[in-house]
Amino acid sequence: MGFTMTQMTAPLRAMAAATLLTLAACGGGSSSSADSTESTSNTPTANSTTPQPQTAPSDPNSNSITSGPLTRCDSASYPSLTWTQCEAENYAVTAQNPAGHLPLLPGVIAATSAYQSDRLALTVTDPERQPNPDSCTSVLLCPVDPRVQHWQDNGGLVEPVLFTSRSGATLSGHVWATRDGPAKRPGIVIINGSVIGFEQIYWYAAQALAKAGFVVMTFDAQGEGMSDQFGQSPDLTEDAFAGTPGLDLLTPGSYSDNGLGGNGLPFYDGGEDALNFFLSTPNSPYQPVPSRTTGTSHADKQNRRVSEGRNAAFNPLWTMLNPQSIGLAGHSYGAEAASWLAQQDNRVKTAVAWDQLCVPISPSPDETTAVSSTPMNNVGGIPTPIAYGIGTPCFGAPDEPLAPITTPVFGISSDYALAPQPYNQPPQRDIKSKASRFYSEAGVDSGTLVIRGGTHYDYNDVPVAIPATLRGIDLVTWYTVGWFKKYLQHDPQGDAMLLSSRWRNDEGARALDPAGDGNMFSWHYRSRLAITREDGQRFDCEDLRHGCAAQVPAAADGEAPDYSFMQVINN
């Protein structure tokens, strides 16, 4: 379901006007803090053990800026009334998601009620499982989109699975594919975000990727959704609390962040446990690795639950999976884990990080320290934690030796973060692409896109309440599918999607935007893409909003003019 400009214009203009007054009152300030950079001095660098920059032949025109749909905001000087008006309009875009999905509310209530009934039933039918308390214990924090509940009616296969993690917790997940398609397909594991990043809000991506010819696994990290909150003795709290800040103090001291940040192990170790299960077969059944804290094996629990018919012994869609072609996607803390595991685990061939791509460093910083200290959240010398970004270094990671940088990775980010606030002056334009530039300098394909007016919630399928754009989730789907098509399927269509110019001039975005801007790339931050095309030519574009030569016209990118994740999964 959509909405009309008549429905949206009034609230968006009112929000823009209110924001304009706030910004005008704020004035400017020193930009010295915004110009500082985060240290990655402990990161692996391009050296004798890391591949050097690629030397594929370059397209001499790849960096040429092409004419395109720009607005007065691209050239607005600061300070000026024009810049302030532009930021008010930009911030107003965050209201699109809650306003535009009001017709879905009855369906959301019904789907959420069914989900909560299932959570309640599992504690009766399988009393060993203990998902409570977690964020979904509070019903309001886990709304479910009714539009993604009919996958099997649209030619889809989905198998629910349970398996035991290394800490002894029972993790809940699903494996997705289509009935039609190649006998063997690349596979993708999606690692969810922290605190309220329960599995169902990423089903849209799983279904879109399955439609594109992948086998996909989604799961609830320990402490979220249907998965157990605690592990099994003596590892009860090793992977507990789903990254909730402050509760890390209750986890084992030798593997805690030593700060107030949330425990990252449910995503780093949990993501690897899910990958181990995903790659299991009848000849090599899943067995949890020993716990990180005590070295205890919880394989007996896994084997017992398999014999009881509760846990899966192996991936039920294993016959479809090509184990040599595996990727990871992740959001928030899951994006941190996907970025890190892509380099640390040689089974992973590529990864896509949804807000945001990070750089592995050792020792890894505490989550709270990393987010509060990043220059992204200190625009104009005013500290605004979690307002604009979550930083460049991977935080909360296990204390392990770093592997060389060898794996192509891609990031998508947004103008605003978890607690969106209007900018009181221009931010540092290249700071959100710092991680992807690091990977490019290390010699692997990479890129980062920044969604104009987007927030940390543009990657969640939560069609009520939360601030996000309406078209951002479709852009996220497009580039995620395109990246995996290129690096896992080696399909030329991946190049066509990644190089398409359609998101510089999107009719859906223009119709919704208070200023009529159809360019979905941020004008606050640069979006970049540096890859080797299937024909061996380089494509290096440091400003996708402005555009570069060798991009593919929207009419020639091979996809539907009205592309959306809903159009894909219902096709």
C-alpha cells in the first residue's frame, strides 16, 4: 500500500516549518570537531600479506561527472536561509514511513498478535526454551509486517529451524528459497541488529534475495525474538542481552567490552554459529563449537533436541546450497559482525553492511565509547550521541588476531542514525565513506551509499511509528541484490544494478519529497562506488549523487520501472 501527496504534503510541510525554526535558532558553530577523523591505526593495512590495489584497465571517463537531477541544496552555502530550508526539508523525509503506512495498521496489529501467540505457545510446547525477557516481551517493540507473511503462496519455500549455539542457547531461524531455480545456488546469512532487531523485520530482504536465486537464512540472535535469552550453564550470560548497552557488565569479564556498550558476541559468534548451521549437511551435521568463555561443549544438548524432534540436525535446504559461494548481510550490530566476519572467516566471499560498514581493528573498542566518540556525532562541536552515525571501527568484536583484508564488502548508510536530529551545520562530507575507502585502498572492491533523509531504521521492515523514508527500503533491497548478484552469482545483471542511475532520479521519491527531489543519494554526504566490472574495466565514482560516466541508464538496467521490494517478492 502507498499514499498520496495530498495525504503527505501537509504533515511534511508542517514538520519542515517547525524544523526550520529550530535550525534558524541554532545558528552555526565551529566545525573543528567534524573535521577530526577516527583512528584506524590498529587496522590491517595494505602490505605484503594484503592484496594491493587492483590494476584492471580503467575506463578513462569513469570519474567524469555527468549532468543530472540536482537541487538548490547541492549548491546552498552555509550559513544561509536556503541551506536551513534544505535541511528542514531533508529532516522531514524521516516522517514518511510512519505517515505513509497508516493503512497497514490493522494488518500489523493482526500479524503482531499472531506472532506473540506463537511466542507464548512455544513456552508451553517446548518448555526448555526461554525467550523471555527480551524486547519482544513488550509487544509494542516487535511489530510484524503482514505483507511478508504469504511467501509460500508466491512460490516460496521456507523451513523453520532450531539449533543450539556455542553458549547452549536455542536459536530460532528460517531458511528461504524458491521452488523454481537452479539446482545449486549461492547462500546468504542475514545477521540481525541489536536490542529490537528481531528476525521478522528482515524477512523482506530474505524473500527478495530468494527470488533473485539465493538460499537465505534468517535467525534471531540470542536474546531476541524467538531465541533463548540465556545460554546453558556454565555459559548462561556469554551471549546474552542482544547487545543492550549497560547489560554488558553482567557478561563474563574476559569477553566483555569493559565498558557500558552492549555485548557483541550474540552477533559475531552468533553469526558464525548460524553460518555453521547453514553449511551443515546429513554427512556433516551441525555441532556447536565450544563456548568462548569456558570452552564447554553444548553438543549434547543439540544432539538430544535433535533426537526429540525439536532441533534440526542440518540445513533442511542443503541440497540447494553451493557452499563455495556464501555471503553475509547484517544490520546495525549485525553490520558490524558481517563486516568483521567477511575478513575473518574465509568461507565468506562477500558482505553487505546495512548501517554501517566498519573496519576491523584490534583491540576492538567498546560500543558506547565508539558511538559517542565518533566525529559523525560531533557536528559543529556539539556532541549528539547516536544522532548521525555509529563510527568507522568495528566495535564489540572478539579479541582475535586480524586476518588480511581480502574480501569485497559494501555498505549502505543514512543521513541520520538511531535518534535523528536536524543538522545545525554541514557535516564532514566523506566521513561516512571512510570505511569503504579503507577497503578500496587495501585492494578490494567496495562502496558506501548514503540515503538522503534516511535513518538507522530504513533497513527494518517496520511499517509503523519509527522514523524512516518510504523508498529507502527499496533502495536497500536493490543494491543488496545487485551486490550479491555480482559477487556470488557473477551475473552481469549485478553490474547493471550497481551502475544504474535510477536512484538519482526516482519518481517514487520525487512524489513523496517535500521539495520534489527524486535523487535518493544524500547531499550531506558523498556516496561512492569503486569496483571492477565483469568486463574487466574499473568503475570508480566518488559522488554518485552527481553521477559518473559509464553509469547505466535506468531504462537499460533490466529491472522494472516501479521496482520495490514488494514488487519483487510478489512477482
